[in-house]
Amino acid sequence: MSRPLCNHYAAVLSSSAAAGRTGGYIAGAVHCLILRTIPYPPETYLLNQLLTAYGKAGQVARARRLFDAIPNPNLYTYNALLTTLAHARQFSEMERLFASMPDRDVVSYNALMAGFSGGGSPERAAGAYRRLLQEENVRPSRITMSSLVMVASSLGDRALGRQVHCHILQLGFGAYAFVGSPLVDMYAKLGLIRDSKRVFDELEFKNVVMYNTMITGLLRCKMVHEARDLFELMMERDPITWTTMVTGLTQNGLESEALDVFRRMRAGGVTIDQYTFGSILTACSARSAFEQGKQIHAYIIRTSYDDNIFVGSALVDMYSKCRAIRWAETVFRRMACRNIISWTAMIVGYGQNGCSEEAVRVFSDMQRDGIKPDDFTLGSVISSCANLASLEEGAQFHCLALVSGLMPYITVSNALVTLYGKCGNIEDAHKLFDEMSSHDQVSWTALVSGYAQFGKAKETIDLFEKMLAKGVKPDGVTFIGVLSACSRAGFVEKGRSYFDSMQNDHGIVAIDDHYTCMIDLYSRSGRLKEAEEFIKKMPVPPDAIGWGTLLSACRLRGDMEIGKWAAENLLEIDPQNPASYVLLCSMHAAKGQWSEVAQLRRGMRDRQVKKEPGCSWIKYKNRVHIFSADDQSHPFSKGIYEKLEWLNKKMVEQGYKPDVSSVLHDVADSDKVHMLSNHSEKLAIAFGLMFIPQEIPIRIVKNLRVCVDCHNATKFISKITDRDILVRDAVRFHKFSNGMCSCGDFW
């Protein structure tokens, strides 16, 4: 009676092992039946089946208690518990059990190595392999060698990889696809692509999985031509093959070819999954292929993948990178559910498109939704605060980073260094930089740019030289900071030397920003002729910012000839930008050439170019206060104008003279003085002086370029009140302190 019943129970337990967690309930029920219906002790083979069932259901404690109750455990019993402990990642228990085993076979070693490698300890798995080599009576199986190949791959250990390969050949397993495919993958991941290809070519039988592995390896090693040839040779391709090609071509910068492969994939009726859509949308992002991205979006909707969270996030990213932020916003709002990737894609998208306020708002929405930020999300929103020069909110996110344990992540630390640098707290930025456990190129560049931005030329150059001495390779952004520093310090020869070194020694191709820095370098030093010659030798003409920089210098130096040349070129490439007309008008106004000013104004009217009204804003107690020229609408208007009147009196006593050339109207000087005295930034500064404590810098943001008179007046105010005043205008940051400005009076 007991033998057939034992066999029946064993069969039930064997089938329950495939039921996962549910199998635990079945095993428990069978265990009760065994205790009630089978004479004690049950046969070991039945208890082994029960032990295996508990193990596969993840019920480690029950499996352990059962093991301890088995009167005559055999090798199978030990291996069953060893496998259970391996799956549960209980390494200490696993090693103790392994050491206590009277005998061991290849299954024992496979369980030990699988536990270590699956639990993130491949080096201990490699140690188990070396122990196996000392066993005379244990012969590795194909499973053993396949696992070891993956261990060598994850360790990045070429010597171990070659040793395992030799052992595979000695054991005669080289022809098996089960072992050959991981070998192909291992050599590719170790950067030994030729060895990978040789193993692939020597395999007699190749299935689609092996082709996919080889193509992935070739693409990973940038051997696109070989990968393409192998792809075309394949008689049979599965969806993974097509997705591998689309992804690999995209990652190698061949987005156009990736789109062609995707079109072939669709035409062939191949099943397209979320990973294919993710890759092809990345290709559209890289090419800013908005129209193609929209077509793929339409296909996504037809295939009902628009509700897929992975695809939705990729769509948000694609539209953001194509500068279609409102499309991204629509996709994001329509997503049925969102995860950290979706929220991050939207936050980053807003930041990339100059919508930093929205980025901060969406981050707050994410927190209200109960999603905890990761290092990339937090770094992105801090970067948006840096773009806004919003120190208060940025400091709050700094606290969040400390509380949430994200400070050690370099993404967060780099963003904070950038934040404090852009907000004028360069000492805090440097302190944070020094506290970082490691630095990368971005860390150094953030600090270099921070010092450069506020005119600390010597510190910028010293820091850059230290960066080079540390062996950190600068990028184009680093050189923008260094060239800006040289410009502000008047180090023309040094700046020219860095510009040449950037191209010749570091292989960085100059872009518009670098050329603008060089134009600024010559112009700021009064070497306008050299700036003109430099522009004429440039491979392409300057952009609007470059011409605007030269025009500003001409306005400051009174050089009408070069100024006219710069203005003509500026208006040609950017005829709708009112700032260009204002700059030129100010030059003519300074010379009293009112007919020229009137002509320019007529030109603006004819082209329907409207000058954007100037406004300035200041944040106080989480509320933004906005001012325009002659603004009387603020609740504290009376006190603000009284403060301004007091400041004007003090400034005049110390030698201040209103710069009436900043007024572009042909009116009496007394009217011009009145117009200047109530400019928006002066009103904002007066408000700041009334309410912001003495020890805290006053931070103003202005939507247009600061006029010459306001710039001069703010220097006086900073000295009279002994306050640091930070102004971010449409061109750059200005830090006014003790009567001086960080821009060196050139902006």
C-alpha cells in the first residue's frame, strides 16, 4: 500500500514544483497527508521530492526543518537544500552546508556557483570553480561550463575566460550551442571580438539565438559593417534579431539606417514589441526627426502600445528632444500610469526646452504622487533650479538629497556644484566639490564654469590647469568657461593659446559658443580690428550671439564703422530679434544721431518687430514679485519709490551721473533722467533692500539686457548699502559687490 501511495505523492509534488509560490500550499497539504498515511519514517526519495517542492516555492524555513528531520539524507537531499539556499541568496548557510556534505557531485558545485553568480558575487563563483578543479571524482557538466562563461563575462576577467574556454574544449563541449552561445557573448563583452567571431565561425550548428548574440557583440564593438553582413546572411530572423539591429545602429550613431531597418521590419510583418519601439524612438530623438517620430507614434497607437509605460516614456523623451515639448506634455498627461522613468523624462524634457519652472512643478507633482526620486531625477530638477538661478528651491533639493541618501551619487553632486556656481555661491560650490568622494569631467567643468561666470579669471585658469594635471580630459563646455575667464581678465594671448590647444591637442571642434568667446576676448580688450579679422577667417559666419557681442563692444568703444558691419550681419540673420535693433539704436543715440534711431524704429514697425517690455522679478518668502518700468501697482509702491529717492540722493553724493545715452528717445535730459530712475531692476532692488535681510544677497532676474545706467547705478547701490546684488539678465549673470561687477563692465 505505501509504495504506490508514495509514488502518487511524489508525482503530485513533482508537478507542484512548477507552480511556483502556489506549489508551497500543495507541498504543505501533501506533507500533512504523508504524516497521516505513510508509516514513519517515509522513504527518503519521497522526502527529497517534498524538500525540492518547498525549495522551489521559496519556503526556506520549512525546507530546512524538513532536512533536519530526514533520518538518512543522501546526496540528493543535500543538493536539494543547497539549491534552495542558493535561490534564497543565503550564502553563509549555503557554504556551511556545502562544507558539511559527506560527498559532492557536479550538481552540488553547480548549485554553489549559481547561488554566488546569481546573488551578485561572481568572484566567489570563480573561487568555487577553482575548488572544483581540485576534485578528482567530479566532472563538470555543460551547465557548469555555461555558468562559468557568464561568471568570467560579468567579472570582465579575460584570463579566467580563456581558462574556462580551454576547459570546455578539453571536455568536448565546444560544439554545443548551449555552451557556444555564452562563449560568443563572453568574448564580445570582454572586448575580444575576433575571438568571439572565431568561436562563432567554428560552431557547426548555429541557431537564431547564436546569430543574435554575434550581431549584438559586433555592434557593441562598433563593427557595424560585419554586423550588417551577418544580418543579411541570416536565413531566419526573429523579432529579437530586428530589434538588435535597430538598437545597435542607433547606438552607433546610424539613426537613418536604423529607421530603414525598422521600415523593413514593418513591411515584413515582424512582431514589434516595446523594446523595438523604444529603440526606434531613440533614433528619432537623435536625428530630431519630428515627422518620422509622429508617424511611429501613430503606428504605436494602432498597435495598442500607447498604454505601455515604457513606450510612453520613450515618446515623451523623443518629443522633448525634437523640441516639441507640448506634444511631450500631451503624451505624458494621457499616460494611464507613470513610473520614475516617465516622470524623469518629462522633467528632463522641460529642462532641455528651457521650461525650468515647469520642470520644478512636475517634480513637485511627482512627489505628491508618491514617487521617490532617484539620483538622475533629482539631479535634473536641481539643474533646472540652476538655470532659474533659484537658490532657495535648489537648497531645498539639497536637503532632500541629504535626507534621501542621494548625495553620494555624482549626478546629484555635480548638479549642486552647478547650482551654487550659477547662483553666485562659488565658495559653497567649491566646498561641495571638495567634499565629493570622486570627480568626473562634469564635476570639474561645473566648478570651472562657476568661477568663470563671476569673473574670477585667475581661479578659473588655476582650476583648469589642475584639472589637466589630474589627467581629466576637458570637453567643449570646459573650454567655454576657460575662454570666458581669459576674456574677462584680458588675457588675449593666453585665450588664443587655449583656443588653439582645444582644437590641436584635445581634438575638440570649435562651435559657435567657442567662436563667440574669442570674439568677446578681442572685443573686450578693445582689439576690434583683430575681432573683425578673426571673424573673416572663421569657417562659418558667427551666429546672432557672436555678432551681438561684437556690436556691444562697438557700442561701448564708439566704433561706428565695425558696429555698422556687425549690425548689418546681425539683422540679416536675425531680423525679428528686437534686441538687435535696441543695440544699434543705443549706438546712434549715444552719438545724438536721432534720425538714424527714427529710421531703425520705422524698420522695426515695417517688419512688425516689437520690443519686448522690460521687467524684473525677485523672490521673497516663496512669492515672486514682478516689476516693470514706472510700475505703481505693487502694494509697497510708496515705500519702494521713497527708497529709490534716498538711493539716488546717496549715489549722486558719491559721484553717480545718470547715463542718458541709455534712453532711446529724443527728449530733454531731465525727462531722460526721470525715465532712467524708475527702471524695473531698480524697483526690484529697492524692494529687496526693504525686505531681504542684510546677510542674504539680493537676487534679481531681468528678461532683457541690463542697460548701461542700471548697471552703473547697481554698482553704486552695492557699495552704499554694503550688499551683494546678483542680477541675471538676458545675456549673463552679474554679481555686484562693493561697487564692482563680476562682468568687468562688459556685457
